[in-house]
Amino acid sequence: MLIDFFYTLRAAKLPVSVKEYLTLLEALQAHVVGPGSEDAWSMDDFYYLARTALVKDEKHFDKFDRAFAAYFKGVEMLADFTKEVPLEWLRKGLERELSPEEKARIEKMGWDELMETLKKRFEEQKERHEGGSKWIGTGGTSPFGHSGYNPQGVRIGGKGGNKSAVKVWEQRSYQDYDDSQELGTRNIKVALRRLRKFAREGHELELDLPDTIRATAANAGYLDIKMVPERHNNVKVLLLMDVGGTMDEHVQRVEELFSAVKNEFKHLEFYYFHNCVYDFMWKHNRRRYAEKFPTWDIIRKYNKDYKLVFIGDATMSPYEILQPGGSVEYNNEEAGAEWLQRLTHAFPRFAWINPEPPGIWQYRQSIAIVQQLMGQRMYPLTLRGLEEAMRMLSK
């Protein structure tokens, strides 16, 4: 099985050598992970061991994560977090095409029924299933598994595509947005400059041309240069950015906006979240599990002078916003809506920038919910949208 894994990594353009692969095998034989038997491994243990042995540069971590997840990402049970879904159940073997009529006949479970049914499947299922409508498997219409179709399910392993999963049972890695991205146009910066409040501060000086002219004239034409402290935009911005999942489609435009924001605002603080804000956020996606920042601490740390700006497509299951435990990645104790309301209450000047075209907003229930929570302060990631958002924030 590990030979195929090795070739999967090579196919993903990872510079993995045979020597490194043999090092991984030696580590497994020496029982570096687990108390001494293959059956006792956890996939997390194996993941970190494999990454340490096979990847020598952290710039390749994202490629490794995607290749690892595509090949055999272990997933944990909803009711018992110490159990794992057998990897063979999740190996993709077929791609099933359904007609619109067939898709319409598939019933959608509610949240409670979905979670309770998943628990039962874990207890009852004994073998791999493919192309079915009930068990955890692949290529079918079951709400549990991947590479099939269901209007509302739990994606376990594999790669998403239908954007209909209400929970994703795997640990995923995201990349930070590049704040040095070269802008294709200066227009984004120009739009952001509507949110300006200049003040002279610091020791850096710039030429005071009017005063220099006045002083030179008063000095019988002898040049008398006058300098003043450089002016800086004194506006404070708290930027919260959605990353991963459906936001992967908008990375370039968000990076352009992020670059412009970092250039325009001296007082900028930023954090990442996924889909919806919950009880913690993070500043570096590589370390998002090791360096969490509680949302309560962020609310207390910054005062009301900060302008709060969300960047996200607001495209998710409504459960992720309204349901405790609705996060696709973990069981959040409080609904995302609670945290959004706390943030907007703490920072009265706020706006949500959405990279999705406004024409599709009405067709996504989650976008309508977020719009309502934002008091309709949602603006598209267009020049006009940015100008309107900055004009509103500057009031």
C-alpha cells in the first residue's frame, strides 16, 4: 500500500526520493508511531511521521496534504473520536452520472437525522460499499462518503465538488493569502482610499512645499527648505478572511485586495477563519491548530475605533451558521451566528466583502442569512462595491 502512496506523492510533483521512502519504512518497523502494532496507529500519527520523513521543505506541505488526503485520509467517528473509518471504504472506484430528474428524487435529511443516521452507520457497517444510497462509501447517492451526489450530506475523505456537504470529516490545510501579490490595477487601491483619515506622526519627514515657498520668498529668494512629519492613514482596520474550500476559487482576487489593504492601512490586524467565524481564529494557516486566537480575546483586544471587514463568499451549509456543532471541521459549542453578532456589536463600523457575483447571491441560502446578520452590509468584490463599502465605513 505504501508503494502506491509513494508514487502518488511523486505524481503530485513532490521531490520524494527512494531513500526518504526507505527512512519512513524503517521508522514504521521501529514502531516510532503507535505502541507497537499497525492496528494501533492513528492516521494523525502516521501523517506527521510521513511528512517528517518525506518532506524536507515546508513549502511542499500543502502539496503533501492534498496528496495524502487524496490517497488515504483517515477520518474519525462522530460519536467516538478514537475510531476511524476503514480506508478501503473511501477508495474511489467509479464516477456515477445522475440526470437532473434522478437528483431531484434524492431526499435531503435534516441536521439531527443526518447526525443520528451517521452514528448508526458507524455502528452497523462492516465492509466497503460503492455506488449505493445508504452506507458510507463512494460514487453513490448516500449522504456519507465522497465522489457521489447527495443534496445534503457529510463528506468523508475524497475531494468535494457539489458544495452540498454540511460537514467535512477530515483535517485540512490551507495556504496563507500572499500579501506581496502584484496588483494588476491600481484601481483597488484608489477605491480603498475613500477610507482615509490622515494624521502627521512619527519621525519620518517630507517636504512642506507651501511653507518652503513662503519661507524662501521671505528670505529674499534664498532657498529655505521646510520639512514636516509624514502623513499616514490613521484608520484602524480589523480584517477577517475566509480561507479554504470554496474560497479557493477566489484566491487571486483576494490576494490582490489583501495586498492593497496592507499597503494602504498602517494600522491593520488580520485573522483567518473557515466559512464562518466561531470561537477561535488564526493568523497563519500552517499553524492554525497550534496557534489559535480565541475570538473573545480578539473582541477584547481591539477597541471600537477599528473598522471590521469580513472577506468571504458566505457559501456554506446554513447549519454552519445557525446550528451548534454545525462547523464542517469540528463540533462548535455555539452557532456561528452568535459570534458574528458579537463581533458586529463590538465593532459598530463593519462590512462584508463577497467575491461571488451578486447575481447568484439570491440562490444561496447561506448568503441571504449572512446578509441579514450583517444588516445588509454585504458588498461585491468589485471596484464599485469596494467604493460603496469604504464610503459606508467612513461615516
